[in-house]
Amino acid sequence: MLPSLNRVLVVTDFSETANAALPFAYAVVNAGGEVHLVHVIEHEEVPSPLYSHYTPDDLASPQKRAQMIKEVERHLLTLVPEGAQQKSVTTVVGCVMHPEVAPGIVAESARRKVDAIVIGSHGRTGLKHLLLGSVAEHVLRGAGLPVLVVPRRD
């Protein structure tokens, strides 16, 4: 029997590498399924240069944090690739805070009860990999479900 991927989690940090993985999530999910498009904010860090008008202090304010999360979620919707609607795929966006990105991704996959995770990878190797670690590798090791890693294309 073939596996059925009805709910897929794809994460982005808004980089080209991460965003290149988005079409793959929509490609592997079943027609009529759900893609959970998520951004994880590492605890007390502003999400990206796209949101540089926020400061880490803003995260202490529930109102400003909620405003930032809504802004991030609106931006996530702009990243849905063409063809998702033709496939009748529902996009569920989310912006979550977690002390670390990789465990945050794993926790979100469990909370959202997805069938698989799609993630872009910068493809670090050797000493850089040893020193910097790899979010994709940590997700692969901790998820306990299929993970599609989309390598960076140069």
C-alpha cells in the first residue's frame, strides 16, 4: 500500500534556499490535502530582515508580538506557489516561537499531526557543518516521520 500524504509541513526562514522547498511541499501532498506553511521564530529573535522594524524588546509585548505574528502569516500567504489552487490544496500558515528552530519544527509537526516535513537545506559539509550544525539534519533525526530535504541550488 502506498503512503498517503494528506498533511505536509513546510518551513521557511524567508531565504531563497528555504523558499525553494515550498513548491515541493505542494507537489508531494495529495490533491485536496493541506500544506502547513510555517515560520519558526527562535526565542527572542526578530524573524528576519523583512521585519527589521521590530526589535527583540517588541517580543515582550503581547500586542506587538501578536501584530508581528499576523504580519509574518500574511507574508507567508504570498509565498504559496502557483498551482496550489489547481490541486485544491489548502494552505494553513503559522508563525510560532520556540527556543530553537529545529526542535520548534519537530514540535510543530507533532502538534499539527502532519504526515511529512519538507525543508530546504543549505547543504553545509565538513568543518562548517560541524561548527554550525544543520537544522535539516536535526529535523531528520528528531521528527520520526518522512522528511524531504531540498538542497540549495547554485
